[in-house]
Amino acid sequence: MRVVLTGGAGLVARHVVRLVPNHVDLHVTWRSTPPPSGTTAHRIDLTDNAAVESLWAELRPDVVIHTAYSMTDRSDVVDASVRVALNTAAVGASLVHLSSDMVFGGGSAPYSELSVPDPITDYGRWKLEAETEALRLVPDAAVTRTSLVASAEPLDHQSAWLAQSLEAGEPVTLFDDEYRSPIRGEDLAAELWVLAGAAPSQSGEVLSRAARSGLWHLPGPERLSRWELGNRVVQFLGLPSEGLSRAAAAEIAPTRPRDLELMSLRRQQLGVPPQPVMHSGADSGPLGW
């Protein structure tokens, strides 16, 4: 099986690479940041349709896992997703498209796959547009909506920011009324491989392309506020907590989504029960935001 993984230097992609099944011929794409060594990497701008068409025609993938993203550029979110989906369909490959809980507005949690999206941020609107286009162009695509991705190795962006700030003696304020469902990077990666048809599901069999299609919510097992997450990071890393304080997002940033707790009606069949983003024991690596 040949798989193309976009966004090869990103956090999710790094975990996907670590868990690649032995029978998979994995190719990763990147644009500005090189992926880890040891991968078969292709430098490409995913918004350039001619470039994507050429690479996809050369590689002829069986599956494309689209994890590349940007939070600040609509073209990198929407246009890139359209180019990826269009050319994935052209070579007859299946598609696993990574979306976000930000397609919801935060006023009617918890959200399942049956909930109607109502984004209130530009990023949320872009992600909804991207997933809609992915399903239009590849009707049997698997579109996954997840929350914050937690990782200790490498440290995820938000946890790294918190650690660096506190170690430098800089004050950090975290919202105690803004909720997400963070998931460990390796749990998400394991589920993505099942949805790619490269790993067995809970039944011990590989899901058919039809069974893998549609919307999938892949949250972590807990609803946690930014404040709760921050305290977990502080405790886990042994950071100084004197500069950590709490505040209400409703007073400081009233336009942010308040509660994006996700629930899933489908993920049990994948067979990868997600673990809390921080837990005790020898394998307690990941933590999160």
C-alpha cells in the first residue's frame, strides 16, 4: 500500500510517521519545514494544482492522509485541501482529511457527527469549507474532526509556549471557562491508520473503503478547560507555577468559542480507546492542550 501524508513536518504527521505499518510505502510532503530524517519526502506547495497533479500522477497513492494546515491563511486551508482532494480523486485513491472542532461555535456542546456546524471564527469557517469540498470531490472520504493534539515528544506548540514562558519568569493567564477535548498524538495517529485502511479495526479486520467514509469525531476522553490543561502541564514538567493565573474568556475574549467538547457516535469500531492526555506510569509521555 502506498500512502501520501501531507504536512510531513507537523505534529500530527510526526506521530503518523512513527506508527506507520510495515507494509506501507509512505511518502510525505512538505513546503517550508523539512520533515524528520528517514522519511521519503517531497517538497511541494499544495496550493499549486499543477505540482500536486504531477506528484500524485507519479506516486499513484492508494490513500492520501491530509494533515497539512495553517491557522492564518485561507489558501493553505481551503485551496490546498481542494487541490489534494481533486487529485486524489483523479488517481482513484481514498482520502483521510483532518478537520477541527472549530467548525462549531461553542454554544451547544457536546457535538457529535450529527451536529450542524456553526463556526464563529475565520479558521473554523475555512475548515468547514475545506471539509465540505473534500467530501464533494471525494464522496467516500473519511473526514475527521479532532480537538487539540497533545504531545510531549516533540512537545506540542501550546505546551512549549507555556513551559518557555514560565521558565523565563513571564506571567501566563489561562481561561477557566473555555473547554476542549484534547487527544494524545499517538492515539489520533493510530486511528488515522485504521481510517486509511492500513491497520485493523476493533473487529480485527480492515474496514472497507465504504465503511471508513463520512464524518468521524476523534476527541480525547476528557472535557478540560485551558486552566486545567495548563496545570497538568505544569505538574507534569515540574515547572514553576507562581506566574500562572486564571481568567474568564467571556470577559476578555467574548468572540472565542466557549465549549467545543466533542463526542463520537462511530469511533468505537476503530478499536483505539483514547487515553487521558496525562497519566501516570512508564508510558506517560504525552500531555497537552
